[in-house]
Amino acid sequence: MALEEGARSCLLRSRHRLEQDIKPSYLMDHMVSDGVLTVDEEERIRTQPTRKDQAVALLELLLRKDNRAYISFYNAMVKEAYNDLANLLHRDLPRVLPEAHFRLSDCCTPHVQAVLSEGGVPQRPVVFVSRPELVNRVREKLYRLQKEPGWVTVFGMAGSGKSVLAAEAARHHGLLEECFPGGIHWLSIGQLDKPDLLVKIQLLCFRLEQSLDSQSLHRTPNTLDEAKERLRFLMLRRYPRALLILDDIWDSTVLKAFDLHCRILLTTRNRSLTNSVSGAIYEVEVESGLDENKGMEILALYTNTKLHGLPEEARSIVRECKGSPLVVSLIGALLKEKPNRWPYYLRQLQQKQFKRIRKSSSYDYDALDQAMAASIEVLPDEHRELYKDLTVLEKDIRVPAKVLSVLWELEPEEVEDILEEFVNKSLLFVDSHNKPYLYYLHDLQLDFLVECVMCKISAAVLR
Ligand SMILES: Nc1ncnc2c1ncn2[C@@H]1O[C@H](COP(=O)(O)OP(=O)(O)O)[C@@H](O)[C@H]1O
Ligand SMILES: [Mg+2]
């Protein structure tokens, strides 16, 4: 499909600025992997003598390409953090493709609001920044559920913004109309035992039945099996084209209760959770970081300041937060109360004094610790101890499996399995661009672990 007129003129309008600033080689990597640029085309552009010439050639080519290419170019800019430039293109993103279904104007129509609030989908947080590239990826996967049932899994570490993202992805007119005319139904799961799970499913069934016009007065299902059957009936017969959002799933047995051949979006820290369910599975990883400018935007919104009016500490604070939306928001909320404390919080972050920061706030600062503690808690005992050994890793150091094999005195194969488990549970990160793979902890995880181990030592000493 040829490039839409609006998109073409936007490219023409912005051409000069784009040519000045973009680094085509980075952008083209993404575009080739999206399949909108051939390797030959990339090569031809790369052989241009200067960066500027390459940019000119890329834009020339883009103007002759289609909507998909424009969208891919836009996404590549978002990925490479050319936020201002991406904004220039955002307004004219073509709409024909599923990927393009994220125009802001589409998000908050009264119809969308009504459907989401009926389904219990949480509102945006008061301070909210868009993450178009990620939202777009989730929506694109959701579109694949249009034709057949299946699962979209959003996974990542605690506080990386999964729940906010899942709700945001659903906030879209086109998606609701085309894929999920049966509505969106949100269920917060968390760590549950069987009786809790039964109550959750009972409530969901109740909600679904209530929304139907028929005055069906069904007996409340009393056992888990009955509840599952009831839900299966409702999803298959009454809500065949609805989306169920299961937020924060921990346990594959819980997930199995929802293995009903329906359409599900779930958030989890554990990537391998869907291994045991049937049907198509699409995954989106929320890597830990918000990009720096988004972090700045959050601070600006909390403190009611313009971006360029933020004090010089702002950027360092965002960096210290390592892009965790949760932590940036926590600091933002504190600064809102105490606007003169920028240098103080920066120092606290630099000295890793999360505890002190937490204590000075009414905000739910334990969120991150709790989330981390809970993730570690569910590991088998022996693996938990091994995980705690990772405190020996230095900040920003990445190690191959071999090093851990020495540390733990285990066979390499066994180490591989354990590392895979940690990675799947978002407790550890892997850099797979390297061979051998390199493993590392998020700074916050390392701080948490060190604090845990220190507390344990001091508790033991005091005893
Ligand atoms: N897009 C966003 N804009 C602003 N703040 C965000 C955004 N995403 C996440 N946050 C902040 O981070 C916190 C944690 O996000 P959440 O989605 O609950 O993480 P997760 O589900 O991965 O644990 C939120 O409560 C909010 O304060
Ligand atoms: Mg969550």
C-alpha cells in the first residue's frame, strides 16, 4: 500500500531536520528486521560517504515506500530515543495497519472509557507518560487474537510498568471494535491460593453475568471445577470475542484455570509460565528501562515543571533509577511534596539509601522491596540461596555462566538451567548479543539483595 498523503507530506516537511540529526545505520537495523528494508537497500545507503548523505538517501527511499515503512521508521526512532523527531512523525502515522492503531485520539473516546470501566480495567496513573513503541508491540500482538484465541504475555521485572502497559494497550477504539467487541475484562491475580482463586473466578463470572441482559440467576459455583466450567461457558458462548486481562500471574496452576480456549492478555514476571497452556502464545518483553527522556517527563509532571526547567540533578536522578518507572515515580512523588530536595534525593540514590528515601514518604515505598522479596520467595530453597550468592557480582558487571559455575561449584549444564529459571522469572538479565551469554542483575535487584544479606548478617550477629 502506497504511503498515505499525510505521512508523505509530513516526511517532506520534516525532511530537513531528519537529515540533520538521524543516524541511519542504527535506524536501518530495525527497519531491516521489520522487513521493510532489504539488505541490498541498506547496503546501498550505507555505502554513501557521509552520515548526512546516508540520511538523505534513506529519506529519499522512504518517500517511495509504503505505510509500513513509515511506521517502522517511526518505531525505529522511538527505539533509538529520537523522541523529538519521532514526535514530528507521530501525528501523521498511517492507520491502515494494526501497528498504526495507536493514535492518541483513538485512545480515550467515551466508548473506550465506558467499555474499560465496565470491565474493571484500571485508569491511567495520575502521572502518565506514553511508551508508544511498547504499547504498539502489545497491540500488534493483540490483533493476532482477532482470528483465533490465544495468549499475549507481557513479562518483565517488578515495577517495569507491565500493568500500566496492559491497560494502555486495551485503551484503543479500533482494537475494541475490530478484535474484542465482547469487551475487556480485567482480573488482578497476584499470589493466590486455591480458595482465593475460586473467589476471583466467582466474581468474574458474576460480573460477566450481570452485564448480560438476560436475568440469569445462576447458583454460585462452589468448587474450582464448577467455577471453571461456568467461566468456560460464559467465555465461549456469551463472550466469544472478549479479551480477558489477567494481571500479575505467578503460578502456572492458576493460569491453567484460564486455559479455556479464549483470548487472554496476561502480565507476569515469569516468562516460562505459558509453557504449560495450549494455543498460540505471543510474548512482549518489557525491558527494565524507561528511556531517559520519559523519566525526565515523569519528574516534570510530578513537580509541575517544564522539561527544560528541571534542575540539573534531574537527569542524574533518572539515571540512578535505571529507568525503572516505579522508582522514578516514587522519587517524583517525593519531590512533589518537597520540591527543594533534588540534591538530597540524588545523594540518597547515589548512596543507595533506598530505605531512607522510603521512610520519608507516605507513598507506598515498600512496593519494590515487596515485589522483589516475593519473587525470591517463590524460588525453591536451594535456588534461593544460590540467588543470594549473586551479591558477589559488582554493579554493572556482566558474567558468563562459567563464572557462576565456579562460584556455585556446579556442573555447567546445571548452572544453565538455574540461570534460565532466574531469567524467566525476571530475577536476572541476560545479554544474548554476546557468545557466551552474559548475565547481570539490575542495580535495584543487587541493592535489594545486598540489603537482604546484610540484614540477615546483622540479625545473626545480634542474636
Ligand atoms: N507509562 C507510565 N507512566 C508513568 N508512570 C508509570 C508508567 N508505567 C509505570 N509507571 C509507574 O510505575 C509503577 C509501577 O508500574 P506497574 O505497571 O504497576 O509495574 P508492574 O506491573 O510491572 O509491576 C506505577 O505505579 C507507576 O507509578
Ligand atoms: Mg503489575
